[in-house]
Amino acid sequence: MEDKNNGCGGCADAACEAEKRKNTEAMEKQKLSSRLSKIKRKIVVMSGKGGVGKSTVAVNLAVSLALKGKRVGLLDVDIHGPSIPTMLGIKGRQMTGSEDGINPVEVEGLKVMSIGLLASNDEEAIIWRGPVKGAVIKQFIQDVAWGDLDYLIVDAPPGTGDEPLSLCQIIGTLDGAVIVTTPQKVASVDVKKSITFCRRLNVPILGVVENMSGFVCPHCGQRTDIFPAGGGAQLAREMGVKFLGAIPLDAQVADSGDSGLAFIHHYAESSTAKAMAEVIKPILDL
Ligand code: ADP
């Protein structure tokens, strides 16, 4: 006799197929909500522009939380340019599975998942349309054995396209967005769009970070504002959101990112790490 709950296996009847699909969807929905229910806070790090230091902020925020003893997951949904594996020195790490799902890679006290951990070849371009990217992001949450987390920090790709939209729809309620910009006008114009995006999707904005804000010469200590300073604070004022603070341009931040060392941990005594810690402080208290 047909088993209406689990499908009948070989039946080609359209109604039976629809029933099976419905059951699968219900099971997936249940799996997703069970994963999400074990994560206390979900925070997305966004920017309207690429290259402004979004991943750098995401990594250092996640590591700061872990150093404070929090259970932290870091999810990189930058499908076309995943830099988290490089920044944490886990490129090429073998993924493993368990009964509970795909095991995230553990490093610096974090559980990390990124498309960059699954791609076999760095030069391979990922050419996917929106719905495929949405399905992958859903799998990254639903099928990864995140376990109980105090925070899930999500590094979104630049802009307000498919990935951030899918992420908001899949997660449902995000606890906040950190918006990263650089001081120049060209960045702040695009970053304003990220703020508007969050408002439309009811994502609370935790604040704006101005990264690459002034350069302090490591030899003479003199500060040079390579880009006119203050763009982030001005943007925050204009858009009515909190300004979290500024992080200077520092060669050691770039070096640590390239060598897979979390800056805030390995250069904790530097003035830039202290500036970073000030920026991150309000988020730690969330
Ligand atoms: P995004 O995620 O916005 O594309 P990344 O975080 O990948 O930006 O940063 C782009 C590059 O700039 C990386 O090489 C990173 O190490 C470097 N970088 C980020 N912030 C700083 C900083 N404050 N000082 C120096 N280099 C930085």
C-alpha cells in the first residue's frame, strides 16, 4: 500500500510527486528552523562597495567575540570572492561530514564555512544565477553542523544583490548589520544603499565603520589622510545611524590578512588593534 507520508518510491503520479515535494520542503523548513533556533544572535557585515575591508571587519569581530569566550560561527556568503579562508589560513582544509551535517572548519575558536573551502581550484569562476546562490546559502545554514552558537557573523558580498537578499529571507530575523565604508565619497554613495537595503528589510543597523581611515607611518609616526577623513562619520550622520568608529590603514592589517592570522589576536598590542577593539566594543555587548 502507498505510504502517503513518505512517498511511494516508484510512482509517477503527479499528485504523489507533489506530495513528496511538499514533505521534503516541510522537512527542510523544520531543519532550517531547528538550526536557527540554536543561534542566539545573527549579525551581517555589509558594504555597498568591494575592497573596503568588510571581510577584515567580519573576521576580527568574530575572533574578538571568540576571545571573549563566546561560541561563534563565521559564515562567508561572498560566493564570487570568498576571502575568509585566506584571512584565517584555512584554505585547502579538508571538509568532513558527520551525522549532523557538514562540519564547519574550526580555527581561532570559530566555526567557519565558506564556498572557498569547497572550491577545488582558486581560478575557477563560479557562474551561478540568483536562485542557485540562494540555495547554496540556505544549505550553508541548514546543512552545516553549527551546533549551539552565541553569534553567527555573516560576511556578505558587496552590494545589495541576490546574496544579501537571500540571506535575509533565509535567516528571517537578523539581529543587526554592521556597515563598512572607507572615507571617500565614492564609497559612501554606495554604502548608503546598504543602509536603505537594511531599512527596507527591517534589519537593525548596528552602525557604520570607517575603515582605511588615515595612514600612520610606521617609521616616523606621522598621520596622512590618504583619503579625506570623516566620510564614515558624515555618512552615519546623514543617514541617522550610529558611527562605530574608524580603523586606520595599516600595512600589518594587510599582511596579517594575507598570511592567515587574525589581526586583533596576533597584533593585539598595536594601536590599530586597539582602534579595532573600540569599534567592535558596542557589538560585543549586544
Ligand atoms: P572586502 O571584504 O570589503 O572586499 P577585505 O576585507 O577583503 O575587503 O579587504 C581588502 C584588502 O584590504 C585586504 O587585502 C585586506 O587585508 C586589506 N585591508 C582591509 N582593511 C585594511 C586596513 N585597515 N589597513 C590595511 N589593509 C587593509
